[in-house]
Amino acid sequence: MALSQGAALMEKAIGHDNNATTEQDITNPGRDRAKYADPSGETMKALVWNGKNSVKMEEVPKPRVVEDRDVILKITGSTVCGSDLHLLHGSVVQLEKGDILGHEFCGIVDEMGPAVKGLKKGDRVVASFQIACGDCFFCKQKLSSQCEKTNSNTMENGMYGGRTAGMFGYSHFTGGFAGGQAEYTRVPYGDVNLLKLPDSVPDEKGLYLSDVLATSWNCVVDTRIDPNDTVAIWGAGPIGQMCADFAFMNGAGRVIMIDSNWRLDYVKSKYPKVELIDYSTLPKGQTVYSKLREMCPRGPDVALECVAGEYAKGWAHYFELQLGLETDTSEIINEMITSVRNYGRCGVTGVYVGYTNHFNIGSLMERGIRLIGNGQAPVHLYWEKLCKMIENGEIDPLKMVTHRVSLDELDDVYYKFEKKEDGMQKVFVETKFSAPAAAGSPALTRYRK
Ligand SMILES: NC(=O)c1ccc[n+]([C@@H]2O[C@H](COP(=O)([O-])OP(=O)(O)OC[C@H]3O[C@@H](n4cnc5c(N)ncnc54)[C@H](O)[C@@H]3O)[C@@H](O)[C@H]2O)c1
Ligand SMILES: [Zn+2]
Ligand SMILES: [Zn+2]
């Protein structure tokens, strides 16, 4: 049995804590039809986890209101995130076959529990990827990703010494909530976790407030950029791209992107000032470190990690990962620590799951490097401000959207996104409820005839 499913069974054996104020482990309304499925018997399409390296489309029951502050959202837009690949690969644990995935989505309020305030049927809204109660120590400060009341997972608490909030479509490790890569989703604490979208912000732009925009903004401002700083960014995926955009916006003088494929040229085509390092084409003897020192002799002031810990570069970490001797490679973190100038700042936004070997703690200590875990991004802290910035044209999320695809083909799209095929940077996934493509957004691509 795969590690991910084994860990889910272990959690069942240990049992959850009792801190959560919303029901846990409703990852598919079909798990208990009498309690979680719409009484009409209506079904919907949803993308489910189907074991390690496998996802599939399934017809499952439509969800119902389970708690008084639930909203049932009719989904009009979703996407695939680099974080979904960690679920696909089974590196984030505690998934069960049939769990509905997806944590970035927008839609229309379809039904509401009696205690939902400030929303009405028909409102067009975007959901935050995290589920927050709105009322605990962290929620009062809008640090919604660390809500204390929506995730009672014992294993996460044991491994980390504390927990994150519950998250949509992100395994039982974060509460076990059905995700939004579906036609309908249940949103607990709907009045807290949904933001109304103004008429001037179409779904194709507003959707990304769920995660990627707030995450990239958090990465940049939480790590901090001082005027004219040189910022090096590992990973030219959607998160790295928006970090480049926001780094310039927050005063960076230079931005250097590091990756190994066409995405570097894609980002450069959007922001010509960006400088590039393709580590796959460095001449023998040259490393990311030496190239960075050639480009800026003292080293960049700031390094941002927008990749993840599961992608080993060399054989040593590859085998250590395979053998379970570590859960994450330290290669990128070490490149960041050694490359930045003394007293430089390194922000980690890419997902790291557990433990790493060969961490260069000496360089960190001796040279005064600030290593900052940016955390799962607290979306509620930023989303109103970012929405205004979309409205007034300061942010254009369409700069990263290369494809519009259909929910029916989302299983195929996962594999294409994973392999970075077809120039896929970020997708907009439409459902049968979506409005026609907004101006400036890509036309529908069909992969199956
Ligand atoms: N902290 C949060 O709240 C949060 C939210 C969303 C996403 N994330 C995480 O951010 C990371 C990036 O997300 P994304 O959607 O852009 O992912 P992505 O998988 O689309 O992009 C990652 C990029 O990193 C590149 N890469 C791989 N190994 C590399 C290396 N050694 N050096 C430099 N680049 C390398 C890949 O080629 C790819 O282009 C993921 O780990 C994702 O889970 C975190
Ligand atoms: Zn995400
Ligand atoms: Zn809370």
C-alpha cells in the first residue's frame, strides 16, 4: 500500500484531536450519502485521487449543506496548482482513493445554511484555499492559513508541533475537505472563506485570489524586499512568475529566475527585465551558486524558493528520497543560503513536507542568513487589497494563464501540467456553469476529440 494511504489509516487508528469546530473527513459526499449528499440524488463531475500518480474524473453525489454556516458553491472556475502535483505524487500524505481535489476555485452561491451572513444566492465569489473559522487567535489577525479550529489532524500536529488550517482538496492531513475541481463544492464557514468578486473582475482573473496571487504576494512581502534589492527566484512556474512581478512592484532592482526549461523564456517574454539562469545548460564546473556570484559578486540580497522539496537534482538526494531517508531535498535551500550575500534573506514558499539531510546550517549561522518559512499563505490577509489591484489594473493574472480547459478533461490536464507539456504555465478550468471566456483570456483547448 502506498505511504499516503497507510498514513491515512494510521491517523484513523490514532484518532483526531478535538479542537475542530467543523466536521472533518468529508472528502467526497459519496462517503456517507445520507449525511453529506444532496437529497435530490443529483450527481456531478469531480476529479478524484486514484492512488499514487493517478487521478480520474468521476460522477459523484452533489454535496449538501451539512453545517449552519455552509455554502454550496456552483463552480465556474478552477485550476491546477503545483501543490496538486505533491498530492498526485503522494509526497503529501493521508490521501484516500476517491478524495476530491482542488483548492483554487470560484463560483456562484447556490445554497446556504441558515447562519450564513452577508451572502445571497447568486453572488459571484472566490474561495480561499484554506478554511478559516474567522474567530480564533490567528483568524482575528487574518492569518487564516493557521486557523486553530478547522483541522484536528493528530499526525500533522505530532510532526510539526502545531497544525495549519483545514484546506480544500488537500488530503486528510489538512482536515479532509472535498475540493473545488468539481461542479459543486461545500464551503464551511462560507461567510468567512468566500470573497465577493466585483463586476469588473471576471472569473478568469478573480479565481487566482484563491491561492497563487496571495501566495506570491506573501512570499515577497513576508521575506521582505528593500529598495533596489537583487532578488533570485528558484522556480519559474506560476508562483515564481508572480513573485517576479511582485518583487519589481515592491522595489526590487534586479530579478534573476532559476529553472531548467521553457518557462524561463515564458517569464522573460512577460517581464523583459528579468535575468535568467538555466541550470540545465550551465557549462561543466559551473553551478547555480557560481553563476549567481558571476552575475552579482556579493550575492543576491534575497532568495525565494518557489519549487518544492520533492524534486531532487543529484543522485544522492534522489536515493535518500526513494529510500525514505528524508522527505525533502536540501539542495535548493543550500543553494539559496550559500548564494545570498551575508545577512541575506531566504523565503521558503515551495512545499516541504518533513525532514531533510545535509542542510548547510554552518553557512546559515556563520554568515547570518535569515531563513524564513513563509508558511501556507494567509490568503485573507491580502485578498481584498489584491482584488483592488486587479480592479485598477496594477495586477494582471492573465499574464500567467496559457490555457482554458474543460473539467471533463482535467485528469489529462494534470499529467500535462506535471510534464510541463504544451507550454502550460497556468490553466483556467471551465465547467458547464462558466460564462463565455472573458476578453483577453485564452480560448478553450480540447485534448480529447
Ligand atoms: N506556501 C503556499 O501557500 C503555497 C501555495 C501555492 C503553491 N505553493 C507551492 O509553491 C511551489 C511552486 O508552485 P507552482 O504552482 O509554481 O509549481 P510548479 O510545479 O508549476 O513549478 C515549479 C517549477 O520549479 C522548477 N524546478 C524544479 N526543480 C528546480 C530546481 N532545482 N531549481 C529551480 N527550479 C526548479 C520546475 O521546472 C517548475 O517550473 C510548489 O511547491 C507549490 O506547492 C505554496
Ligand atoms: Zn495551491
Ligand atoms: Zn480560526
